[in-house]
Amino acid sequence: MRITSTSCICPVLVCLCFVQRCYGAAHHGSIKVTRNQTKHIEGETEVHHRPKRGWVWNQFFVLEEHMGPDPQYVGKLHSNSDKGDGSVKYILTGEGAGTIFIIDDTTGDIHSTKSLDREQKTHYVLHAQAIDRRTNKPLEPESEFIIKVQDINDNAPKFTDGPYIVTVPEMSEMGTSVLQVTATDADDPTYGNSARVVYSILQGQPYFSVDPKTGVIRTALHNMDREAREHYSVVIQAKDMAGQVGGLSGSTTVNITLTDVNDNPPRFPQKHYQLYVPESAQVGSAVGKIKANDADTGSNADMKYTIINGDGSGVFSISTDKETREGIISLKKPLNYEKKKSYTLNIEGANTHLDFRFSHLGPFKDVTMLKIIVGDVDEPPLFTMPSYVMEVYENAKIGTAVGTVTAQDPDTANSLVRYFIDHNTEEDRYFTIDANTGTIKTAKIFDREETPWYNITVAASEIDNPELVSHVHVGVRILDINDNPPELAREYDAVVCENAKPGQVIQTITATDKDNSANGARFHFSLDEGLSLNPNFTLRDNEDNTASILTRRRRYSRTTQDTYYLPVLISDGGVPPLSSSSTLTIRVCACEKDGRVRTCHAEAFLSSAGLSTGALIAILLCVVILLAIVVLFITLRRSKKEPLIISEEDVRENVVTYDDEGGGEEDTEAFDITALRNPSAAEELKYRRDVRPEVKPVLRHHASSSLDSIDVQEFIKQRLAEADLDPSVPPYDSLQTYAYEGHRSEAGSISSLDSATTHSDQDYNYLGDWGPEFKKLAELYGEIESERTT
């Protein structure tokens, strides 16, 4: 198939279209596409052979923005199989086929039905095929071709970033780059000059210029001065078609501002200034201002003021206000019109940020002279001292002179001065002042321990002009006298252990005195001499304002006395010396072996056994209940007891029942067991104590001296005879049993029944070393030893 390209020629552009048409025929008509194989159709076997050229390939071109009434002719498709009889049908598919591009299926002519815009789409890809109209079978394989949209100059250059705002330093060299502007053209840059832009300056000459190709804006003059002109508005034009006639153009505005540099030195408007300052001006206050002008701005106009010479450089100072760039003149020392009436200052103002490129325009500083005139004013009285310090004793009587203040009128008139105290505070009410002499006197009684120092303010005014008042501070120190006795520094909680030893320190005390160190720095401690010698404690003065309390004996008992009171006498070293008596309370406490206090309460004896209060109450209730049961039992037994003799008529052959029980070994009232145990102890006849005898006792047959030789048999016979002859026994048979243990041992008895009445020299202190289990035992033996010692 052969493709022939053509285009519709606008009447205005006949020559251009003719050239384009020739260009297309010369170049595109020679492009050929050759395929290696043919497409087999409907079951035909594939035959590999060298195919014959079927297509002659050409690119199609169509002008954009076509405005004609008829469709624009694009080109023609033609197949070698087409004999012109209409049997070949041409089909067009791809981008825009059927909508933008249509084809005559018989002739193969292609037309464009719409106006195209290259800036929206530059080309279209389509596919062409020739088929048999009768069989609808392809005569040749499908082929692809491109329709390109040919550009025309229909877009003007545009500055997308404008308008521009830019700065450049003043005094810049000629040709200094300011800004580069860029314009864009939507036309095809590869075809013709439609997108070839040239820059030019329409406004801003002769100050600035622009490069036609790059769009770089540069300064066109030397030393452009910001102080002469600061703002410039430059208009730049961009034109396509390389600036030729008929080209389209666009423009933008560039606002250029010259920035400041330090090219102007400061200058004082005047070479001589005069300032009036009254002599009453306060030290440190601002008394005047001065300013040097600088045409520059910002930091380039910053400056510093200094006093370079003059007789007033020691009286006045100058500083710079950074906001207003003014020199602030301040007073360093008081002025006195009577001593000096004027001062002269030479003031310099200099830039602080220098640019050495412009040093040839300097110097960047200026000097002026300032004359200060001191004004005379009526001043208040002036005290001879800036402050006063006076002293007075605390026992001073009312009206005692404390001191004198003096003030004078500094003016030449030398007016008389009147003194007074404002009495604005409570401290001022303690003093009065003589209005003529300035003598300060006491008005109340002082107490140094309450207020050791008074601060008052004394005022002085001229009699001729009472409104002018000056003040002075007066401090009054109250001197101490020895009027307070010493006392214990605090309430001491003194403790003595029950196991304390003689000479042991149990407490160290100290004293305090409200008077100052001159009347109470040295304290003396002693016991009250008016009392008898204390047997329990003594006091030792350590001679360092402290005293130690010591024990005088070995042991103390809480059960005997749990608290002791020790009077202590304390005296100071003042003149005259004062003393006071204080009572020190000492508690007796149970302590560990190392001296740590275990308890100081009496109930600790029970609690140490491990019994709580509830347990003790329960034990007491049980004891009370048992006692009640015993009393009830005894009462019932007594109510049931019968007489020993049941019948008075028949007392023979009767068995008498006794329900009494012996008291054991400890019952010494019923009988004397010693006589039964040892015959030698029976020195006299013993009678029954439960029955009152009716006759006198019968004497023994043998003397006591012969008892040592009596044997057991004789002893029993003797007892039998005594029983037979005893008229107090009942008139019936009775059984008496005797036991004999033999003579007493020469070593003595080892029984502990009588050991309680003997004294032992044994020391039980070792029980305290046996541990907490023997603490109670050690305390009990310790108390026995203490009572024995006492």
C-alpha cells in the first residue's frame, strides 16, 4: 500500500505550504518499510518467501488551529491490490480515528474534521489496513503510521514568576548582576522561530540593562546612591520569532531597591551647644541629650558618643540610646553652684560599623563642644554626716541625752535650721529631739533583750523655707546591763539506770542568758548549799559553761523511788553577778548492760514477763474466782461438822472420825515434830494443843542432862507412860506412832527451811551476764542486795 501525504494550503501561506509540501515529498516519500513475512489468512499454510514491498511509508502532517469550513485534507492510503474497481476497502483505527480523522474507504483519502492544538497534543498514532470488500479478508498486513500536528506561532512568551522584587547594594560597580528573568513560549522550539525569545528593556534606562539572550539584568551606571534615589521600576519585554516583525511578546516588571551601605559619616548639626542644669539635679539622672545626624540607615547609622576632654568629664557621663541614636548626658557627681558655675565638654560621635571600601569618604566621626551652665537653686539643709550611730544603756532614764545631729544651709543665705522627728514608726516614739540644737533624748525605758537596735529618721528644714526638708538616718544601739539571771538552756530529760555505778555521768547541762556575752559569757554551776548533802547525786562544774550530773551510789530501784528532783544553782559572770535556781528531774529507768534505756515505767515489771494488760486482768479474775470457791467450800464444811463424842452415855468401843488434815511439815502449831525427830530436843514435856488439859502436868522422871544416853526403847517406854498418865487423852484406846531418826549430824542441817533468815555474802551480779532469760532474776537479787546495803 502506498501512502501519499498532502495538506490544505491556506491562501495567505501559499508559499509556505508549497515549501512544506515539497519538503514532505522529498524526505518522507523516500521512507520505506519492508516486512520479512506475510500474515497467513484463514487456514492457509505459512509460506516463507521474500515478500514483495507492499507499503511505501510516509509521515502525515496537519496544521494546528485550522479554521476553514471544510475538513482539512491530511493524506491518501493506496494498496497495490487496488485496481480502481472498488473491491478494496480501507479501514483506519487508532487515536482520533472516526472522530478527528476520517477516511474514504474506497479512495483512502484521510481528512481532519476538527481544529487541532499542538500545545495540547503533538501527534497521533493510527493503524491502516486494506481488506477485500467482498470477503472482508485482509489483503495486506496492518500498518502503523503517525500524524504530526504542525506548529504555528500562536503563543506569546510569558514570565511565570513576575512581577519581581529585588535589591542591590548602592554604590555597586557598573555591570553588577541584579536578577535573571526567564520567559517561556509554548510553541514548538524545534520548528521555526516560534519559541525563540529575545529580551529587551522598555523602562529603567539608563540605570539598568538586560542581556537579550539570557535575560540577566545588570546595573548600567557607576555609584548609584541610595540617599539620592532608592527605588527603581524596570519593565522587561520578551519577544518570540527572534524579535522579528510579527512576533508575539510579553512583559514583566522588576522592582529594584538600593540597599544601604555605610558611605555617609555622622555630622553634628552645630559645632557648639549649651545646656542648663540646676544644682539640685540628682546624681545618676539624665540632664540632657545630643544627636549627630547620619544619612545611612540601620546598623550603618549606629554610633557611639564619648566625652573626649573637658573640665566636666569627671562630673558628667554620656551614653548612647540605641533606639533614637541620641547621646544621653547624665550626672555623675552632685553640682554645687557656690563652688562651680559651668562646665565644658567635647563630645565625639562615631560610627560603630565601618565599611573600609568607603574609607576614602571619611572620617566617619564628628566632634562638637557642649557648655553646661549650673543653675542656682534654694537647697535644703545639709547634714554633716550621711548617717549617725549612737549608743545608750538600757537602764537609761527618760530624758537621757543620746547624741546630737547637725545640719547647715548650703546656700549663701545660711538660714537657721530646725530639727524634728516625724514619729511615723513605733521606733521613732522612743526618742525626742531638740528643734534648735538637734540633741536626741530618750522618751521611754528600753529593754535590750526585746529590741537591741533602733533606727530613726531625723529631718531638718530651713526656718525661712520649711518646704525644703532633708533627712538623715540615725541608728541607736542599746547597751546591755546585767539584768537577766541565767537559766537552763532547755528542759532536760535526765535518766539514771537502776544498775548505775557511783561516779557515773548521767546528764550534761548548759545554761543560757538573755544578756550579751559581756554580762553572762561565763556560767557557774553548783548544788543548792542551803540543802543537806544529796546522797544520790552530785554536780561537777566543767568550767566551759556546762556541768555534769553524777551518781553517788551504786544501785537505784524504780519500785522504791522512780523520780528524783535535784536543785541546781546557776550564776553568771556579770557585774553584779546574778543567779537562779532550777530543778532538774531525774527518772529511774531499767537499762541494758551497755546503758541503753529499756523502760522507765513501773508496769514494765509485769510486761517484761511477757504478759499483756488483758492477760493480767484475766489472771486476777481467775484468782478471785478461786478464792470465792475456797471460801464457799470452807463454809459448807463447817456447817456439816459433827461433835467428837457422838453419845455421852456410851463412849466405849466407839470409833471417832476426824476429818481434819494435818498441815504438813510447815504446820508447827498442832505438834512439835522436833521431839519425834530427835530425842535430845525433848527438854520438857509437850502437851496436846488441840485439847485444853484439866490437871497440872507431871514432871519427867529424868533430867534433861540424862537424855543424851537414852536409847530408843527407853524413849518409847517413857512416851507410853506419859500417854497413860495424861488425863487429857480420851477414855478409849489410841494409837501413837513414834519415829526416831537418830542424833543430829555434826555438819548441821542442809535444809533450806531456815536459810531465809541467814545472810549471805554472795554477789549476784553475774546473773546479769546470763542473758535476757535471767533479767528478772538478776533484778530481784539486785533489789535484795540494794536493800541489804541500805
